[in-house]
Amino acid sequence: LDGEVVKIPGFMVPLEDELKNVSEFLLVPTPQACIHVPAPPPNQMLYIKMKEPVETAYGPIWVYGKLNIVTKRSVYG
């Protein structure tokens, strides 16, 4: 699926201090996932970078866009 346009469900874990709008977040499979507890395995997380900030979501969401498969190291997971 590398380079393909995809539609993936999940839950948002914001990576920014701004609580109203975010432009970077992790998409995780369960609502209990958080950066304060053990993160899901790498194959169950997506790092999402938006072109424009979006409102923080506290429920399930769908993410649409081009999937680029790369390894990224971060303090968040």
C-alpha cells in the first residue's frame, strides 16, 4: 500500500500541546492508547501529519490520504 491513497479508522493521540487543533498525531487502534502508557506495536500506529490543522477528536475517526511507509523514531512511540 506504499504510495496508495487509503482510508483508515482509528483514534487520535495528539502530539502537540495545543488541545483545540492539531497538525500532527498518532492514529492508534484503541481509545485507551496514550503516550503515558505502553504504546501499541509499531505495526498498529500511524504517524499523521496534516497539511492544515484539524480539530482534536476524542472519538473514533477516519483518516484519508496517501500512505507512505517509512520508519520514524520519536519519543512518542
